[in-house]
Amino acid sequence: MGLHWTFAREDGHDAYAAGLAIFGDPDDYGLLCPAAVTDDADLADEIQRLLGDAGIRATQAADREGHTAVLVFAEEVEEARRLVGGSPAV
């Protein structure tokens, strides 16, 4: 393990503060889509385990407001949403 120096950006913008969001848009997760969004981190972990048990790979991204999105690949999002209740907002 090594140390890495970092410097504060003058514009005050934190490029990594929005979790896994990429391309500068906080709702753009690249190839991943939200299967569920919750304010409860334990519930997000439970949803991720449920999806994993069903053979759906999932990960999580948290935003500054404390919401956690459980993310899956686009081709699995409909099945994942059915498993967690049909809506991305839990």
C-alpha cells in the first residue's frame, strides 16, 4: 500500500462525490440501471443479496442525500425490479 498525494480543486467540485455516477451526470451509471433506490443502507444490502441469490449481479451507489441505488445491467433491470417489488423506489 502506498500513499498518494491529492490536491483540492480550485472550483470546489468533487468529481467522485456522486458515487458511481460517471460522465458528470449524477444519474448516469453507464451500463448500469437502478433496480431500486432506498434511504436504508441495510435494505440496499438485503436487495443486493436477493438479486445475487437470483443470479443477477448488482452493486450499489450512494448519493450526497443519503439515497442508495442498487444497480444492475440494463438487460436484467426488468427482472430485478419484479423481484424487488416492481418499482425502482423502494
